[in-house]
Amino acid sequence: MPEKIFYITKEKFEEVKKEYKDLLVLEVKKAKGDIPKVFESEDINPEYVNFQEDLSFLRSRIAELESVIKNHEIIKKPENADVVGLGSKVTVDVDGEKDEFVIMGTLEANPSLGKISNESPVGRALVGHKVGEQIVVSSPIKTTYTIKRIKYFSA
Amino acid sequence: MISLLHFFNKVGELKEIPRKGWVLRGIKNPETIADHTFRATLMAWVLGKKKRLNMERLLKIGLIHDICEVYAGDTTPYDTILPKDKKKIAALMKTWPRFTDAEKRKIAAQKHKREKKGLEKLVADLPRELRAEIMNLWMDYENGLTPEGRFFKQADRLENFLQAIEYWKKYGKLAQKPWWIQARELIDDPVLLDFIKEIDTEFHKTKKPKN
């Protein structure tokens, strides 16, 4: 089975590389039993993830970061910025109500913040379409998404 | 040991707390938070077998993902716009709420803060390693730090979706549309999307939802 490709923004990829480097240092220190009393730095753990007490999580996270570094593709602004694609912010009218989605790869998708995955049914349906086009998802209940605006941030 | 006993006592209260989304929809004797946790974890395990996942990690995430609610309470996407009038609530429950970017950020941040605080309170007296493990598992679920955290987040939504379709079948009046919108915008895992197709086929053989 081919490895999954992670489509990722440049900013996120820089974060991933830094976290990976920092966690490898922590892993080596932990193996040597040479761990500073409080290792959790704001850099690694802006939300206080306590890797020091939890070796299994440290290893899971390192494996995850390795997989991302090995199988990533940076999201770039496409040549044709008139169509919805990865990294675009799309303003839509959904059955008469306004909403905004940023189309992200699965790693950065966070629907509660409006970042929807390009692999979700709605993400997939929007990709490739232009302003003014309507996407109807009808199984089993009809919902209409009308594209009002497309904007790209990343260069 | 006494700290463990207190922890189990408190978590046991989740067996009595009904899920708020069903209460708002007027479902009689709705499932509790513990009921939901049980089936969401079971579904994650069984459906997750098709993927290369660390099962122990996945199941632990399932078990702890909502325990913060014993202090933080259950949250629904409608909480910030909930009217007082019962008829208006019923009308709202037929829709999927849309928010501005700023509102989305504010709602998510407040929920995260409240739940983190609740979890910290719940695990405060536990042995240090266990406390750290539970906090880390929850952070993984919240922030999608590993494939297990990301998969469970979606399995959790799928369980909620299945419960909605089951209540629709049982009571008829429940609007399905908000659940389908959620499923199509929130879930991207191919295994879970295939399972949603199964649910659609099986539940709508003889009767199609109108709204």
C-alpha cells in the first residue's frame, strides 16, 4: 500500500520539522536518563503536552512527525487561482446562509475552525470549481453550496 | 488507591448525564455521555482494524475523550445561539449553525478552555504518570497529534451520526439534514465514509428522510 501523502502548508511544515528535532533531543536525553527536571518548553509544548512522563506518546508523536516529513507535499498557490483548491479560502452560500471554509490537507483540517479537509465529501466537491458555480450534494438530503468568493493566501 | 476510587466515582456520574443535543430535541430517555463513549470506542476499535493504528492508544483515547464533561458539561454547536422559546429551539435543531471565522475561533477556544479545566480538576489527585497520560491522550484527541487522535475524533462524530439516524427511525420527527451536513463537511476518513454509505443504504431502504 503506498504511503499517504500529507498536503501541508509551508508554515505547518516548518513547525513539524522543529518539533521533530526537539523531540529527538528529548528522546536521547530520556534514554540516557539525563532529563532536565522541567523540559517542557513553550516551543515544543505550547499547550503543555507532557512527553517527559509518557514515553509511549513521545514515540507515537515522533513516528507521526517522521511520517509527515517523509511523505509531505507543500501546498502551493495554483497557476489557476480562479478555482477552489488546497490552501484556498472559499466563501459559500449554503442553502441561503453564508459560511467560509479553508480547504486544507487532512493533517491541518479543523472543521470547528472552518478548515475542512480536501478529502471530505464537501471539500472534494468544491475543489476545481469557480465563483458562481453551484455544488449540489443530494444523497439522501439536498444541500446546495454556491461559491461566492475564492481567495489564496500562500504564495 | 483512594484517589483512584474518587476518580472512578466521579467518572461514574457520566452514566447518569444525558447528552444535551438529544435533550434539546426532546428525545425521551436519551443516551448518556457514558452510553455514547461505550459505542464510540467500540466503533473506533472495530472500524479502525482496517487501518494501521496503535489500538491501545486508540481505545484509551476513546475511553477518556469525554470524561472532562463530568465538570465541563456537554456542549452542542447550538449553545451560543440557543433561544429560550421551545418552538424556536425546535426550529433551530432542524438547521446546522453557521458562524463567522471570529465566532468559530471564540467558540472553539472557550470550549477547549472549559473542558481542559474540567479534565485537570478530574485528574488532579491521580498518580503523576497516569495524570500525564490522560492529559496527553485528551490533547491528542483535541489537536489530532497522532493518527489515533485524528481517527477517534471522526469515529466520535460517526457514533453521534448513527445515533441520530437511529432516533430518526424510532421517533420519525428528528431532522436528518444537520447530521448529513456535518458528516459531509467534518469526516474525511475513507473507512468511515464507506460506513456512512452503509448507514444510508440500510436505514433508507423503505423510507427517505424529508428534511
